[in-house]
Amino acid sequence: ASESEAQRALQYEQTLMYGRYTQDLGTFAKDEAARLRLQEGDTPRPRRPSELLEYTQGRCAPCRVCALQCQRFLISKVGEDWVFLILLGLVMALVSWAMDFAIATCLQAQKWMYGGLDTNVLLQYMAWVTYPTVLITFSAGFTQILAPQAVGSGIPEMKTILRGVVLKEYLTLKTFVAKVIGLTCALGSGMPLGKEGPFVHIASMCAALLSRFLSLFGGFYENEARNIEMLAAACAVGVGCCFAAPIGGVLFSIEVTSTFFAVRNYWRGFFAATFSAFIFRVLAVWNKDEETITALFKTRFRLDFPFDLQELPAFAVIGIASGFGGALFVYLNRKIVQFMRRQKTINRFLMKKRLLFPALVTLIISTLTFPPGFGQFMAGQLTQKDTLVTLFDNQTWAKQGISDEFEYLGILEAWHHPRSNVFVTLVVFILMKFWMSALATTIPVPCGAFMPVFVIGAAFGRLVGESMAAWFPDGIHTDSNIYRIVPGGYAVVGAAALSGAVTHTVSTAVIVFELTGQISHILPVMIAVILANAVAQSLQPSLYDSIIRIKKLPYLPELGWGHHEKYNVRVEDIMVRDIHYVTLNCKYRDLQQVLHSTKMKNLPLVESAESMILLGSIERTQVGALLSSQLSPQRRLLTLRQKVLSEDGHRLSDSSIRFQISTETSTGIPARPALRKPLKPARKRVPSSPADSPPVGSADHTGIALKSLFCANAAEPTEAQGTAYHKAKRVRISIVEEMILGDKMTPAEILEWEEQQLDQLVDFSSAKIDPAPFQLVEHTSLHKTHTIFSLLGLDHAFVTSIGRLVGMVPLKELRKAIEGSLTGKGVKVRPPLASFRDSTASTTEADTTALHQLWDRHQHHHMPREAGP
């Protein structure tokens, strides 16, 4: 019984180490409320605000006051989120519609130039190649000059920002302008690039700018946690206004940008995305592009019998093949970037000629898609939107593989070639667009990869659908009824499967349903997307995680499939054991050595080097402030003054006294009491130059020293004279210091003085110390550590054993452990199968002995405590 009581007391003592408030909060709150009620009873009731006085007169005065108060309540309590989300959706809808209009105008201009020069093939080629090259070059140059952060998709950066990492200049107005203009030019060139990822970044920047703007009207927009919630909603708005798919946009943003999603953000994302998608389609109707609000790529598949049950294996094949294709696309994209970076000659040349690489890539792709040239075998004259419209068509293009059996022409004529059938055209289109898209997405312009992959998947599904239609020209017979195969349904399945495999999302199925306007193929789409994800996730990371690895962003990767040994790794296997720490009884010289030997942002504070009991953590800036304050010129001047006072015990002359006393004293005017400035934290007191004001508290010591110097043998001054004396002393103390004493220490004396100061014990009373830093134990599994780091957004955690500091787990080492690249520097690499231990084993005798020793030491040793509130 005594042993159990000792253990309970030990646990209570450990909670006191990590906590600060030991009083019952309920009792404290009741006492505080009673005290406030007593104060309110003694004070008169506050007057009605001046802005309400004009509503207090007349018969309708109560109604007016009530209406005004209700209005303020709605704005402050309800309207703060609703108004923000409405503005966000409205602005993004306008931006999306304006960009689509500008992109369509640019593509129409290219077609006009190409069609107007049909008499000369050479001029057609020059116009076809020069136009996109100029636009891409302008986009790359404009983005590089204005804001290089606008390059690329933006989703990897948003994943990192939502995790809690601050990326400079990624959510500014300058980056917003560069992203919008650069993306418009890049998509207007006709290159195989997408806009979904950049729109997520644009919406996030719009949300950040709106929060900054609305913070001028209310303080609730300045909350950092609320801004993160608004960024999560903005990611959904970006997808929703891009494809007019609010439901798919919310789900896609959750899957892509969040490891853990707060349910309270769910309604914000749905509301803003729905409002944005609605305004986006209303603007299309207003511009007479559509008759009413419909899907972007509306299909007309039959609903009574959309597909046969025996076609499900074909849909499953599309999903599996799309999984391999998505993994290959991610691998190819990463290898192209790594090849450019590893080849030092190419990298050095491209760094000097930054616009040469995008211009060269655009020239190659434009040449290969030239319609009279090789582009006639791959429908090179179609834009991405026209390509999707044709691929989702519910008619069968070829019967029995003969290409001249088109039922109607129009834009479908681009897929028709007199010397080859539709299968050759689709195969060439898929192969060429595959590597072209992987190459084009590496261009340093604002661009995404979702739309090109979506088009490639639709072409692959269309190829399988046309093959099924050729193998079963009369359809698969069911109860003597003939239902022909619809190749457009296969195209929808392929588009969702390949895009889901590249992005590792299942929400692409919902996006496809909203894009096509019907859910007749919901079962085949879901089967194909799930199979594609299963294959792709086991082979490669998602495209966004791959970009995070390439850019080396501080993001924690996901635990992959098929790596069961990582679930058996523990914290003791990956933690850094040789870490630098600060002790409670250390000297300033130890602080200086710690600052020079490590770059850690947070240093652990332990009781002593022998016990290693973790008391808290202190920021690196706080340690630097303590050291700078100890070695500041103001303290050196104070030391010199005390030295002079000890050598010269006599009083100063009357002239010095008269110099210090101002004219207010001689005229008899009472001096105003000087206002004392509030104490500043340690980090704000670091002097930037010797001319800075002395630290807080030095003026009081100076006043005592000067008082003993000036008034050693004088009579006690009157109250008025004392007030004037202290007033003048505070005003002119720095002048007296410089004129009477001065800093006359030689460099050798300064060095000797600093050495003496470094040997003094550190006073932590003015430093901000975190009394409860996040801690793990040695036996915490890697899986649990990954979950905690992802959920809380940590960048480090201390490892303790019975309260003793034994190591630290930085985010960098955790990433190495998950990626399977553990290094021997600072990491204890365990032998194979070393983690298979008996998890049900009881506490060892050594641990029990250590617990008792720790409890006995705590009973006889007083631990430092912070004062209560």
C-alpha cells in the first residue's frame, strides 16, 4: 500500500512539473465572478453609447434600438463567417470566369491565325509555333520577375502551409497577380497544362488577402487558427469554381491538402464552393454561352440500361491499367526534373538562360501537334475542352475497326484520318500526350497536371470502349435484347481512374459525376478509381507528394503500403540522442556555447546535467536575449559607474548638481509625474547599439547610486524638491552618464569584463519558458509518432524516460525513418527484428528503483515553480 501511495504521489509530482495552475479552476472562476459582481454593484450603470442616442427619441425608439442591436449581433456573431465565404466565392467565380474568357480568346486567336494562313503551310507552321512560344515565354518571364513563388501547381505548398509551416511570399498580392496572369497566358497557349492545382493556390491567396482586408473592420479576422480554417475552405472553392463541382471540390481538397480534417470546416467549404460554382455558371448564362445552368461536359448516355454486368471486368481492367499509368506518369515527371538538376552543365546553362527551357519545350510540343504534320495522327488541332467533348460523345466512332464509318462529322473530323483507323489515332494520342504532359508540367510557369491527365485517361477509356464496341458490335446479349456498348462511358471511367491514380484521390469520381451531369456509371467509376488508387499507391507517391520531395518542403510524408516493418520501429530507434540542452544552474558561457554549437529553435531546459529532469523548453531567441542583455553596453556602463563610485566617495561639485536640475525646479513649477513604461519581454530588450536606452531596472539602480552620491551630507529635501529632483534625474540621466563618466574602458578591459560576466549564473526570471513542451516516451511506435506529428503540426518532440531527457525526434529524422533512409548520424539504427518485444512485459526492477530514487530526491529537493496568477 505504501508503495502504491508513493507511485501516486510521484505521478502527482510529475504533473506539477509540467503544469502551472494547481488551484481548482472551477473554484477560482466562481470567486472571480463574485468579485466582479461586487465591483459592478458599486459602480453606476454605463451610459448608452453615443451612436444610439439618435435612435432614443420618438415613438419608434425601442424598435429602432432593437433593430440596430439585432443587426450588430448578426454581423458580429453570424455574419463574420458567412460574409467572408460569400465574398470569397464571389471573387473566385469572377476570377475563374474572366480567366476562362481570356483563355478562350487566346485559343480562338490561334485558330484564327492558323485558319487565315491556309494558303501557305510554312506560314501556318510559323503562326502555330510562334504564338504559344511567345505566350509561354512571357508567362515564364513575368512570373520569374514578379513572384517566383507562383511557379507550378501550388497544391504542394498549400499542403505544407496547412500543416502549420510558414512559407514566405506564397500568399501575397504580388504572387496572386503573377499566378493569375501567368496561368492565363500558359493555358491560352494551348499547351497540355491544367488549372485545377493553380486555382487552389489562387483561392488560398484570395482568402488570405480577404482576411487581411477584413481585419481592418473587425478583430475576429486576425485569429491565426481561423485563417487556417479559411484556407481549408478556400482550397475547396478553388476546385469548385474551376469545374463547377462543389461536392467534388470539397472532397478533393480534403483528400489532397489535409492529413486530418476538422469537421467544423466542412460546412464552410460546402457553402463557399457551392456559391462560387453557382455564380460561375450564372455568369456563363449571362454571357449567353449556355442557355441554363448545366454541367460543363454534359453527356447523354442512356439511363434504362447504361452498361451490362459483363462489362465490369473491362472497367476493372481500365482501373488497374490506369493505376500503372498514373504511377508511371509520376515517375516520369520526377525523373525529368531530377535529370535537369543533376546534369550540372545543363543546369548551369538553364540557370543563365531561364527562358530558353520553356521556349524550347513549347517549340517541340507545338511542332509535333502541328495539324498538317504529325498532329493529324493525334487530333492536334483540338483544344483540351474540345477533346473532352468528343471523347465523352455517346456515339460509336468506328464499327469493326473501319475508320470511314463515322456517323457524323464536325469537330469529330479531327479523329478521322483516311489512311489509319481510329484505334491508331487514339494510341498515338495517348502515347504522345503522356510524355508531352509529363514534360510540359516541368516548365517554370503556373500550371497544373490534373486536366492533361484527365484527358489522357478519357482517351484510354475511349480506346477500350471502341475496342469493346468492335468486339461486340451488337452489344452483349441479355435476354434477347440488344444494347449496344457506349464507348463514352468507358471514357468517363478512364478519366476518373487515371486522374485518381496520379493524385491518389477517390473524389475524382464525384468530380466526373458533376462534370458530366449524370451518375449512370457510378458503380464502374468507383470500381475503377479504387483499383487505380490501390495500384498507384503501392508503386509511387502522389504527384503532389513527389513535388514536395523534389522541392524538399518540410512536410511529413504518409506511411506507404507494404512497409510493415515501419510499424515496428519505435522512437528510440530514430531519436537523436546527442542533443544540446540548457541547465537550470548553467552559466552564461554555457549559453554562448550552446548557441554556437546548435541551430535548434527550441532548447530543452533540464534541472541539472546529472539528473536530466526536463523542466521545459526555451526558444533560441530567448537564450540570445539573455546573453545579449548580460553583455550589453548598458550593463558595462553601470559597472564602470559603480567602480568610479567606489573609488571616489566624495560628492560632486555644485555645478554638476545645477546641471542636472532643470529650470522647472528654480521657477517653482511643480513637475509632472513621469510615466513608467511597461516591462518589455526579453527578446524586445536586446540593444541594437550602445546608444540604446538602458534595460529596465537600471534607471532605478542609477537613481539610488546618484542619490547617495549627491545627497550624502545634505539635508532631507522637501516633497516638492524631491519630485522635481526625480523628474529631472529621469529626463537627463543619460546626459549625466555620458558627460561625467563616459565609457572609458579599453578593449582589453571590455574583454576581461565580458569574461567575468560569462562566468555568472544565468537568471531565467525574465525569460519566457514553455513549462510543458511536447514529449514522447522511448517505446512510442513510429506509426503513433507520425499520427501525433501530423495531427498537431509538430516539428520536434522531446523524448523522456521517467521524466529524464534522453533524446529528441526532429521532423527531419521522422521523415527519414518513414522514407526508409535512416542515417547513422545521431540515430541509433536498430538491428533487424529488434523491435519484436513483449509489449505486455511489466516494469523492470531497474525502472522501479529509479522511480523510488526520483521520488525521494523530489521530496528533499525544491523544484523551481512559477508563481501563481
